[in-house]
Amino acid sequence: MKKKVFVVSHSHWDREWYMGYEHHHMRLVQLMDDLLDLFKKEPRFNSFHLDGQTIILDDYLQVRPEREHEVRQYIAAGKLKVGPFYILQDDFLISSESNTRDILIGAQESAKWGNKVNLGYFPDTFGNMGQTAQMMKLADLDFAAFGRGVKPTGLNNQVFDNENYSSQYSEMWWKGPDGSKILGLLFANWYSNGNEIPVDRTEAKKYWDQKLQDVEKYASTDNLLMMNGVDHQPVQKNVIEALDVASELYPDYEFIHSNFDDYLQAVAQDVPEDLSAIDGELTSQETDGWYTLANTASSRTYLKQKNTEVQRQLENITEPLAAMAYQKTDEYPHDQLNYAWKTLMQNHPHDSICGCSVDEVHREMLTRFEKSQGVGEFLVHDALNVIAKNIDTRVFDTNSKPFVIVNTQGSEKSQMVSVEIEWDRAPFSEGKPDDQYELMQAELQKLPDLEVVDKHGYSVPFELLKTEFKFDYDLPDDKFRIPYMGLFVTIRIPIENLPALSWTTLALREKTQATIKSDHKLFDIETNTLENNWLKATINPNGSLKVLDKKTNQTYDDQLIFEDTGDIGNEYIYRQSADNQTIYSADSMADIEVLVNNDNEAKVKVSLDMRIPVSADERLEYEQKAVIDITERIARRSSEYRIVKISTIISFNKMEDQLRFETSFDNDVLDHRVRVLFPTGLKTDHHQAESIYEVVKRSNQVSSAWKNPTNPQHQQAFVNLCDERGGVTVGNFGLNEYEILPADNTIAITLLRCVGEMGDWGYFETKEAQCQGRQHFEYSLSFHDASEASRINSYLQARNNQVELQTVQTDIHAGTWKPSHAVYKIEADDFAMTCFKQAENGAGDIIRGYNMTDKTEPIAVNIDEAKLATVNLLEEPLNDISKDTLNPAEIKTFKIDW
């Protein structure tokens, strides 16, 4: 029986990379024009795979709208293969929900055009998330194809038991942490193994002799896949003629111009019993470690920080508030949110969000971030006002100023909250602007003593931060804008244990009752010590911290040390300078400034100077322009130094078992990396980090094949180290790279990595990747005891740090909602909620999250059982999935019918 050679024509389409978006866009237009013309001329041309992303069609029709009929015609005929995703994302550097929305919107877009390809397509993703199998199952996808993460060993090569990420075949079973299993397809000879097939018989013979040998080395069946294309590859117009030549030269093979649907069907029918099985995330663990590309997690960290900000805006603020408001308006902004999500996801392809493109690309990304965030903020304003208008505030005095505080997260939250209250206003309609300005200035002098009260009239502690008079305006829905001068009061209050998906209402009013002000302060200026019921943290003379965890009586010294090293790598890969020079802040003396200090919170600013080389030496420029591989570079750091002043604000309050940090500095040096270090001294050979819908367990050691002196890893909101005594959790905001250093099992968080070139296949200068100017970073440090409950609480706290409580001022009015109310109550100790929104079909609410542990636990939502259902990521019913059990590592989506 003949072996079948399935030739799939495609072009891996990076929307932006070594050229700006529009340069690649114009090449895409030419590709699509050529395809549509080729379909007319060559009836034997089976089909063209549109790289698994539907956005290609949107991009093309922006320029060629008149050809939409042809596009639809050829999709219907099976000539253009579309979907299943909206874009080809980077798994690890976008959130769990962003990965899901790529699937969901991709499915919706595919349905508009025609049937999607039944293949999770990850050809060039820089590592693959561990939950891929479960996510594909929950998206009705039976297969996944990928180009990185597994070491192919070849048909006759043995895969040893300790090699968990190797396979003798290009086909393998891929299992998720929950037990889900799909058939995985590795592009063992890359997704270009059938590119530019010769028509000349002599050249074809040489070509196919090698190509068939290469593909047969790894194939588990007699169905051989040849990928006819590569990055931005024009369609091979004579591929049918080339396959005719191949058929004549190799009569024992059947050469078929084909598609993934037919190929996968053939493979699935013939897979052998001895297929390897791989588990969880695939990050090239069994390679030499140089080309995992994990350092893209720290390239242009400003992009990752902004991406986190906008993701939190849409996922954790805008959608929950819009879902709450819908209960009173029957209006949900589906179209606006869809637009915001699409705009955001245009920044999520791997060459974009990874920060490994030319400067022009990343400048355009910032505009997209602002556009998406702007939509989210606009919708939040409307939703908060709807919520506030429907709360009965008549429990407060008529002269008071009520305000609502909303927790949009899926877990209980404590936070110090700043609220700006409009105390008085002078509209422009009642006087000239300057007169109204002076009027508010006079009113400020009359401002009475104030107090904050709850719904029962009990006093709530607060700090008066600021009073000011300034211009502002209203934009009513039914009339012209209203400008005014206002008198504003900004207060800061402790909000403790506000339940998930709930709000509480307080009010600012003229003081009517005596209050006892505590003399207790959280920061002792004599000993430079912060202390509450859980932690005691002393600032050492060099600015580091010595922290006592009172729960375990364990002391952790030398926390918060900054490390600076030279970087002669590129946007993809960190490479320390050949001199191996490392500079630590521990060698400096710190200045300490108290910013806030009372019985509710303390903020202390710690400043220190680091003497850092201004750049790499002149050798690096030569190595870059000569395209010398980074593993062979020998550039050193400059002998010229500059002082960089690093300031860190340590925030600490009485309600939380954590320290929060905001580090800032002006970066005016080049070619270096800055990390913050937290040595733990814990005795463990593994650690945990939040990844995509899982808390993944990773080894602290590398494989025997590993040659890279560093082992960078990806994280979402936190990384954790623990042993039988307890542990340490370091949270972050948009700082996606960390490393576990063997010395004292130190957690190292990358703050900044500055390089001057893109890297990869040529020399592309990237001056803006040197990240000059003001830098700002946010992260946290918490501790837990040996119990799982305490550890999980530290995880939830780190996740909560990424989302602020939302506030809105209102007035005194009747309403059907109580001043304090929880929209839904989710009972599950280990459930991390990632989504609360309205269902895509408008017929209910969606709540989604995942089990952070490998244990089964009960889960309940306080809703009538008949109204509660489990659905997949496409929001289709899952009738065989339990509604009251959360399985290990399970991604669970509830639909709540109204």
C-alpha cells in the first residue's frame, strides 16, 4: 500500500514583526489576491490553510471589500480553510480569559464565514500551556498542532522514562493536568518542511530524497505531512505541477494536495498503540535551554504591564459591572465589548505581546491598548451609575454624600480605598467660570469637620487626603454637557473582607459624633519596623527587609535586594555579558522616608543608589551587526558608570498578610537587566506558579541536556515556594518572568531587560527596547503556613492585588437594591474566578474559573438548581459535567439562567 504524502499549502502570517503592521498588511493583500486568482485557474489546487486565525480575512477585506463575495464563495467550497482562532496568540503572556476569548471569538467569526478547521493551531507559539488539552476539549477541538516544546527523537530512538517531554513520533497523546487527552501533532521538521517544492526533475529528486527521509523519521503512520509554506510565504502557484513531477519520480508514494481535515482524519484512523504521551505544559524542557524564548516575558515589560492593566479592565471590572447593571437595564454592551476584546487581542500574537518586533510595531500596540481600555472605562462609568441609582440610600442623612464600593472579584477582598467625593458644585449655567471658581474657593474655607458612616450610622475610620476646587463636567444621556466648578474631598478608608461580587454603601457627612483617634502606628520610626498581626518587617540599612512571619515564627532576611547584570542578548533571549559582572543593591546604603503612618496603613519610601555601567562595550555593536549568535558573543560591560537611584514605596496595612511594593527609577543606561530578589531558604526541589487556568508545579532543577546558565519561567499573578514549614508567595502586576535561583532557593522577579536588537534571523535595531526613561513596577510579598488553605489564600491575595475595588458617588434616593448586597455567592475554597459576564446569547450570566489544586472539592453557587448549568468555553451545554463538584485542575464554566 502506498504511503500518502499530504501537502498542505499555507503561510504562517505574523501580522507584524520585522516590519510594521502595514508593511505586512500589504503583503497579505497580495497573497490573498494571488489565492483568489489561483482558485479560478487551477481547479486541482485543493485548498489554502489561513494559519488558524480569522483576523486575516478582516485585514484583507479592509483593503479589498469588493472581493468579499469571492472570499465567501471559496470558503464555502472548502478552498480557504479558516479558524478556529481569532489570532495566533502567545499562550503564556496573555491571561486565561484572553486565551478563551481568542477561542470564543474565533469560533464566532469562523461561523460567520463557514466551518472552522478542527485543529488547535499553535505553529510558532513560544511554549505551550499545560491546559491546552482541556481547553481544546472544551472548545470542541479534537487535535492540536504545535512547533515547539517537545524534543523529537525519531522512530528508532528510545524515549527514556525520565524524558517527559520527548517523543519518538511527530504524533503523540497530549494530556492535561485534569486528565483530558487529545492527539497532538508536532511539526518535527518545522512548518516549512514542504516549502517551495521544485518542478525541475533533477532538483525535485534531490529535494524529495531528503524531505521524505526527514518526515518518515518521525511519522507514526504512513500518512506524511508536508507543510507547503513558511513565515509570510507567497503561495506556490505551481505546486500542483510540482506534485505531478513527484508522483512520477516516486510511484510508491501518493502525493495529495490536501488540507488538515483530511490529513487528521487519516492519521487518527492509523495511530499506533505505542504513541508517547506527554503531560502538561511544553516549554522545551529537554533541550539545551537556549531557544525556549522564555526571555520574551521580560522584553519590553511596559507592554506586559499595560496588557495586564487592560485585561484586568475588561475581564475583572467592565464585564462584571456590566453584568450587574444588566439586571436593572436589560441592556448589555455585547458589541462594544466585542470591539474592545478584538482590539486588545490584536496585541496578543506572539511577535507582538512578546515584545520581539521592531519599534514601529510596539508603538502601534500602545494605541490599541489605549483604545481597548477607553471602551472599558466608558462602559464602567455607565454601569456604576446604574448600580448606584438602584441602591436604596435613604438610610443616610439627606445632607450626606453616599458612595458605593464594589468588589468585582470572585473572592473576598480587603483594601485601602481612596474615594473622591464631590461636596459642592457651581455650574457654569449659573455664573461665569471665574466667578464659580472663586465661589468654590470660598466654600472650601467653610468646609466642616467630616466623618464617614456605614448604613447603620456607625463611624468608619478614614483619612482626609485632599480638598480641592477644580473644573469638571457631566455628560447626560439626554441633554448637552454640563460644565461646572466643583469642591472635591478625597478620603482614604479601610475596606475589610468585602465579599466576592458584592457592594457596600458608605457616606461622607458633616461630623456629628466624637471619634477616638488611635495613637497606634504601623511603622516604628525608631526601629524602622512595620508590624501588624501577621508580619513584622524591619528595613535594614541597605534597604533590604528582614521579615518575621508570625504564623510560622520563620524569619526571612535580605528580602527586596536588587540585582543588575549586563545583557548582550536580544529581545528573544537574555545573555549575560562575558564578564559575568553582577551588581547588588545590598552594597548600598538606603534613605528612608515615611509617607503615611497611622493605625490603618503605613507607606515608607526606601531609596538607594546603584552604580551601573552605562552600556555594553563597543564589541556588542559589531556582534549585533555581524549577526553573531548570542551563544558565541563575548562583549563585556562598559568601564564607564552611572548612578541609578532606585526608590521603592513599601505599603502595609492592618488588614492584610502581605507587603506591597512600588519600585521606580529613571533608566538611562543600556544593555542590562534588573531583577528583585527574595531569598527564601526553603528546602524544596520544586515550586508553583500561576499559569493559564492552572497553578503549575515546576522543578527547580533543569534537565541534563540544559546548557543555558539561566532558567527563566513564565507566570501570571504569582510564584510560590514552600516546604513543610510554610512558604513564600511573590505576586506581580505585569511582570511575567521569574527564575528560581539555587542559592537559598531565591525567587528572582525580572523588572526590566534592556536590549538594542530584535534578534532571530538578521539584524534589526530596536532602540526603544532599551526602555529608557521612567520605569515603574508593582509586586507583593506574602507568607503562609504549612496548610493548603493558607497557601491558597496567598494565591488569591496576589490575584486580588491586580484589581482595585471600584467606587462611585451617588445621592439620596429610593431603590430596589440594598446598601450592601452580593450578586452571587460562590462556595469553593480553591476556585479562582476568571470571568463574570453575560452569556453570548444574552440568556444568562457566565461565571468561569479553575481549581487551583489537584484535589476534588465541592462547589456551589447560591442560585436555584434549575437555573444553573455547566457549559463549555463556547457556552454550549455540558450535560454530563457535575455542577456541584470541582475536579482537580478543572476549568469550570457555569451558566446561570434568569
